Amino acid sequence: MPNFSRDFSQFELSASQAASLRADFTLLVPETDLSRCSRVDRIIAEYKRVPGIYFWIMRQGERLFSIYIGKTNSMAYRMQNYVGEFQPHSPNDYKLRIFRAFLAESTPDATLDLYFSSKDFSEITQAENIAVTAYDPLLNRRQRPSAQARADLRDAFSLYYRSAFEQLLQNDG
């Protein structure tokens, strides 16, 4: 099991970053497990056409860690993506579930909190870029996977689409 302090310490929010987080973002879902809890249902109901940026924070005790920042035209739609099933056309949404599973194994006492800052549609890309620069989240960093992982992903996509092609041809024939 990894040493938590060593592995995540570079993503720990400083006191000034934590203060900025609380000033600029609203806590939407504390300690979420991405299940269909009442808070998630409330977000889906109340944020249908609310654009902005969202911020996943890992919390361990009083320590806060920058995990992921994203933008959305509708926080309700984004939340539906996060609690829904895996979508091959949007695998990026699934990386947070993969991270949660990793977190449960490596640091079971840590939780993920979801924060949100509503913005005008015209501001969300710039606001996201500013926030990513300011907080440098773990999952926003671009890392190259191993050659084997890339080959495995390519093969999985090939299998998925070949299966779809075969089903379409069988149904049309």
C-alpha cells in the first residue's frame, strides 16, 4: 500500500488555496461515493442549465488535496455523467470512478468532495484554465500511459466497435 503523505503531498492545498477554494466554490456533495444519493438528485434538479467549473477535492481529516477540475454547460448533466454507467464515447468521465477505486484501496479514510462555481457560459473555459493553473490537480495532468496500456486500450476499442458492426450487420441482413 502506498505511503499517503509521500504519494499525494504535492497535491495538498496550501492554506491560501484552501481559503480561495472556500471563497470561490460552493460545496455541492461532501463525501460522495458517486451513488444516487439525495444530494446528487438535488444537484440534478437544481442545476439543469447552470454552467460553471467543478472541482473534486480529496479530503483526509483536515487535509485537502487537488484532484480534478472540469467545466460544464450544465452541472446537472455532468453529475448524471458521473453517476451513470460507463459511456464509450466519453471515457474521461469514468476516470474519476477509477480514481475512487484506487483511493479506496490506497487510502480508505480519504473522501472526495465536489465543489462548484457557476460562471457565465462565455467564461467557463477561461475560468477552468485559471483554476487548473492555480490548483494543479492530479487528474488534470497529462501523463502518457505505458505502451502496453495503450495497446490494451486500442484492442478494447477494436473489440467494442467490431462487436457493434457485427450486430448492426446481423440486424440489417
